[in-house]
Amino acid sequence: MQLAHRASQEAIYASWAFRRGVIGLDPPWVVAQIGAAMWRHGMLGGIPAIAALRHGRDQAAIIDELGTMTYGELNDAVNALANHWKSKGLGPGDGVSILARNHRWFLVATYAAARCGTRIVLLNTDFAGPQIRDVAAREGTDFLVHDDEYGDLLAGVETRLGRLRAWTDDAETGDDTVAGIVARGDTSPAPRAGQDPKVVLLTSGTTGTPKGAPRAEPRSLAPIGALLSKVPFEAKGTMVLPAPMFHTLGFAQALLNGSLGATLVIRRRFDPASVLQDLSEHQATGMVCVPVMLQKMVELGEDAFAEADLSHLTAIFVAGSQLGAELAVRSTALFGPVLHNMYGSTEVAYATIATPEDLGAEPGCVGRPVMGATVVIYDNDANEVPAGTTGRIFVGNDFQFEGYTGGGDKDRINGLMSTGDVGHFDAAGRLFIDGRDDDMIVSGGENVFPGEIEELLFGHDAVREVACIGVADERFGQRLRAFVVLNDGAELTADEVKSYVGSNLARYKTPRDVVFLDELPRNPTGKVLKRKLAELPV
């Protein structure tokens, strides 16, 4: 019975992959070559080869600051680097750490490492030197790939087989650069590794030392089919990707883009005006970003959008941190009804996706569970709670992580994994995030979730950004402290902030402290670093 159900699910996943162009009715000789490429390179390492076979070697794969790279050129580059690494002794199970911004050499290194059957560790470009060195040592780094700008940070990292420079400011092609190896390397198909690669994605580190969350490559179309059942990404489209590729969101979308044979438009640094220009100039069909990036684009204003051609845009995919109702409404007004908001985490992968229809009805929701995902809300006694009741969010799907490097795991109930968030379902089955389960503030015996106050204040005309935390209070146990960033030229006093909250929410939810800042501390994916806020002198 379970086998029949599984087969039925796989058929549904495959049908969505077929509709979107991931798989198709290819000629028999192409099917045979695709099968050979998958046998030789695996699902992850085989992406460039399969795209070149299905969509043509001349199909544009990447547009970055170096120009256009086709799928044929990408596949050749991956072979050249994989063959070089194998000649140096890099083999299955070895560790390749990558510290790079969004550009072609990031993907070349990733696919090449996959073809070697290695453990691929994606390092966060915002980490401090000690964090990077600790993570690189903990995860095991036999070979290191990095952009020039991070050379000093990596000075203390020891490798068994060496290192290569990825992005170089002068476009160097020496023997110590990825570009140099690719230019002079052996582009024949790399030998079969004999072992599947693993990708280690790192937690954001917003509450401490980043943890490694390893994940094996998928063995089915489940992750792709689940996403494509909700989001209209199409084969051979054009995707603008400002989200960092070292992060779960950016990495997954870059790989999906390759599976679709689509063109990926990337820049090393995010600039909202440049991204809007890319959407217009390249007639982009999709964009993937984190909410803070979307907010910066919205702040460009109506005049900037009036000059941009967004007529080809069918999907904006947002994840990585909470979107919020106010930003969802503002974004839809400028981009049109194309916004999709995914909820998940590094550990659980995907859980729910809010479609434009969901956001039109309830802008603050994160949608309904995607196909193949189970989402349940439990109370503290592991009892499932009814709609409208807040509890801990637990998720099950086919693409969760395997447990943290070195041991440790997320809480699990009945085979489902905790996301670390609390939330509730409405009567229509839409999920709402009420906050982090460790962010809840108990003030004078009342439970307060900072997200509710943050969402309210973000809707104030004078407020650009806001974050709230709990701090110790002798009388109430904890009190709420709000950190507010004002729009340019706006004026707002602490008393006015308190009055605004008190006029719209219960009195006990009013911040007792209000601190004005020029900007909020964030990591590269836009998450506010609340531990840094707690350290600020007031």
C-alpha cells in the first residue's frame, strides 16, 4: 500500500516536472545520453551536461559580470576542474569548501566538486575570520575555493590538497585560479566518482556559531515537483537571482534553474536599481530574493518601476526570512500579482508556499503546505492544536537534513521536525508565523510575540525597518524594546511609537523602550541579528 502511494506521488511530481520542462519527450538518442550523464555525474553534477543535451550547448546558462556562459561552456568548465581535482587526489568523501559571491566560478566549483563525489561546504561570505576558520576545520576542508577578497580571512585555514582563487579583480588566469584551470584543462567527461556528493549548508548563525546541515542529493523529482506545482518557473526562461548562492534559497534556485535549462542572471553584490534593470533588460521571467532585498527594490518608488519593462515576469519567489503583510501588499502593487512566499528552513527545506491568490486574501500568511510536505502545529505536550491556536510548527518532507555535523538534531515529534517557529493555521488552511519559539517574551505574566509589534510598526509611514526584543526587567521579568529605523526625512518620537502601538494593540504589547538606529544589523540573507541588538548600549 505504501509502495503504491509512493509511486502515485512520484508520478505527480514527474507530471509537474514535465509541465514545466524539466523532463520532456526527448528523442531516444538524447534520452540515452541523459541516462549516461546521470550515471556518470549523478543528479547534481549532471545538471550542466543534461541541460546542454536537452536545450543545446549554445543555450545561455549564466550571465554575470564576465558576460554570458553557455551550457556547453559550463559543462566543459566543470569537466576541466573536476579532472584537475581528481589528478590532485581529490576523491569521494573529501571536503571542498567554497567561499565566494554570486558568479560563474561558484557554480563551476560546485558542480565539479559534485562530480568528484565530495562533501561540498558552502561558507557564508558574512562570517568573521574566526567563524570561517572554525567551520572550515570542523567540516573538513581538503580543497578550498575562494574569492580574492577573502584571502586574508582564510589565512589560517589548513587544507590537505591546496586552494584555488575564484573571482579575481583583474580576471587573472594563473594556475592558482579556477579560470586558469578551466582555460587549459581537460574537458573530456570526468570519470565516475562512484559516490554521491553531499552538500553542507550552514545555519545563519543569528544566535551563535553556525551549524553544518548536510544533505544528500535528491533521489527523486520530489523537491522540484513540489516547488513547480506552486510556482510557474518555466524551461529556458530567465531568472534574476540576487539571493546569495551560499544560502539554501539561492543555492536551490540556482540548481533548479539549471534543471530547467534557464538563464541565470547574477551579480556579485546586490544593488536594487541594478536588479530592476536586469529584470527589464533581460526580459526576466522570474526573480528569487530575500525579503530585505524586495524591500529595497520597493523603496525605489513608482517612477523607477514605470520605466522598467516587467511584462515577462511571471514569478517572484521570496524566502529566507519573514515577508510580512505590509511588504507583500507594497510589492504586489508595484510588480503585479506574481509574488510567491515560501516558508521553510535550512534544516527542514520547504514547508509551505503562499501563492499570489493566498497573499491577495491574507497578505500576512505563508500559504499552504506544498505537495509532499506535512505541517502540524503542536502544543508543549505534543498534542495537535486546532485552527486559530498558536503552537510549535513541525514539518515532514523528503528533503530534510540528516542532523548537524558532529551530532545534534532538531526536536522531532511523530517523525516531524521542528522549525523553531510558532504559528497557527486559519480556517482555510493557510499558515501564519507568529514568531520564534525562543523569541516569545513573558512580560508581567503576558505572552508577547515580537513579530506582531514589528509588523504593526512597519506599516507606519515614518518607519523603514523595525525589530523588537525582550530585555530583563526587575518588575515585569521582561520588557519589550523596539529598535526603529526611520525613512529619510521622517520624524517620530519614542512616545509617538508607544502611542501608535498602544492605540492598535493590547497595552501590554507596547514597547517600554524605543531605540532609533540608522540601520538594523543583518546577515547576508536579510535576517536581523537580534543578539547584536541585545548587545547595543542603551
